[in-house]
Amino acid sequence: MAAVEINEIRPGAPMRWLKAGASDLSRAPFVSIGYGLIFVGVGVLLSLGLFVIGWSAWIPVALSGFALIAPMFAVGIYQVSKHLDEGKSVTFSDLWLVSGEKISQVAFLGLLLVILLLGWARIAQFLYAYFASQDYTTFAGFTAWILGDPAGLTMAVVGTVIGAALALAAFAISAISFPMLIDREIDAATALIASVTAVRRYPFAMLTWAWLIAFWTIIGTAFFLIGLAIVFPWLGHASWRAYQDACTDVGPSARLAAA
């Protein structure tokens, strides 16, 4: 298992990744946003399901959990950027043309994110059972409890800290690993190690990137259907550029240096 060489990641790189990701989105808007709409639709159905059965208070937990595993679902977006780099036209059918071996490695790495997701769901359930004195099944009731009760506020703080730690672990695992699996004939363990190494070696740039992902995901969620349909593919394209910057000589930083 040969190690992947990690390039220097400069502090300003995340902004260049976002700019390059926006360029990719503008070059294939219908495919990219259409792909985003598929997963936004899944989120809408999940939220509606929770609302219908009277568990609307769990919608924020479900959406934050989806954010943990979003890099796995952005595989099609990485395919779009790869095709654009190769000068190929992009169609919806191209999104699914990933070899069986690569899919198995993506699935293996995705399983780790799913385990983190299930862990987050169990922790959220435990915190709720520990701090709540009654059931707050509606979103309005849950929000009032969080904002107006010391126990609710404490649960929110503890849950945020634990959730942030799990999100950081998910980010370290997936920051560049999924695009790498799409681009190279490589195993999941090697890709994971490379991703964690990039985060550990260049924490300022990579944690800035994590913060930007979280910020734009929140903005996209605030506008839900339209917002996430654009933000999800945009961040997926930008993640492809982050991988290129970290592991190849054709990333946005390299292009800027050559200009």
C-alpha cells in the first residue's frame, strides 16, 4: 500500500477551491443542479415523513446527520468535474459510470461515515432521554424547550460539542478521499490515510475548508430546496479541486502559480 504524496496546502487555497467549484458548476449547471435536486428531494421526503408522524423535532438531527455522509453521495459530482477536466461532454448517464472496484472502495469508506452517523443518532437519542423531562415531538415545542429551559440549553451545548467532534472526524476521513477513489485505482485505506494526513499536516487550511463547508451548508439549508440544490453540487465540485490541490499538480493553486 503505497502512500500518497500530499502537496503543500496554502492558507488561501479553500477560497480558490470554491471559485474553481463555481466554475465547474457554471460549465455543467443542468447536470450538477439536477444531481443536487435528487438528494434535496430525499431530504424533503425525509423531513415530510418526520413531520407527518409527529416527529418534526428530529428534522434538524436528521439533516445534520445527512451532512455527515454527504461526501459519499457527491460521487456523481466528482465524476462531472473529472469529465470536464478530460474535455468530455457531461450527461446524467456519465454520473453512474464508475467501475465496480471503485464503487466497492467508495462503499467501504462510506460505511465508516454511516457508522459515525449511527453513532450520532444514538448519542442524540441518549442526550434527549437524559435531559428532557417530557416528549417534545413538535419542532416548535422542542425549540421553546431548547431556548427557555436550562436543561434544554445544556443539551444543545453538549450535543453541539459532540456533534462537532464527530463532524471533524467525518471531515478528516472524507476531505479528499472520495474524489481520490474516483480519480485513481487506489484502495479505501490508502485514500483515508491521505485525507487524514492532509488535515493533520495543514490544519489551518483544512479546518478553514471544513468551516466553509459547514457555513455554506447551513446557508443552503436555510433556503432548503433551492439553496441545497446549488450548494451541494458546488461544494462537491470544490472538493474535487481540493483533492487536486492536495494530491496532483493541476489544482487551482498550481494554475495560479503558473499564471
